[in-house]
Amino acid sequence: MPKGLDKAISYILVSPNMHKVHHHWKQPFTDSNYGAVLSIWDRLFGTFMKLDIKDIRYGIDKHYSNDKDEDFMALMKKPFQKLDI
């Protein structure tokens, strides 16, 4: 989607590029742009963030090391393990 159109749409609706920020591997980006339909909620609750699409790296940085990303059994066991807080 062209950058200008994406920006215009994101004032009302959650555009694809706006929501992609939520899937960035590092906080605080994962704690932003939660919305699925209307972007007003992220704007009202202060969870709206901008990030250039080329700077997005997908993943999770908290729950398991990167070497376990492809370990199917480790991923299946994770919901049943105690959280390390």
C-alpha cells in the first residue's frame, strides 16, 4: 500500500502497516497498535506508535531464546511452564 494512503487510512482504520508495528520483536513496540479495526483506541489510550516498515523485525524477545524458535516440542510445552518473572 502506498505510504500516503496507508497514513491517511490509519487516522480512522487500522492499516496493515500501522498494525505491523505491534508484531515487532522488541518492547515497547509490542505494546502498541493493538487495534484490529479502529485506530482511535490506540490513539485514545496512548498505545499508538509509528515505526518505518523497513525497521520492523518480527518475533518475541521475552519468552524463549531464538534457538528455540523452531523447536516444535519446546513451543508446545511453553504454555504449561511456570513464568520466569
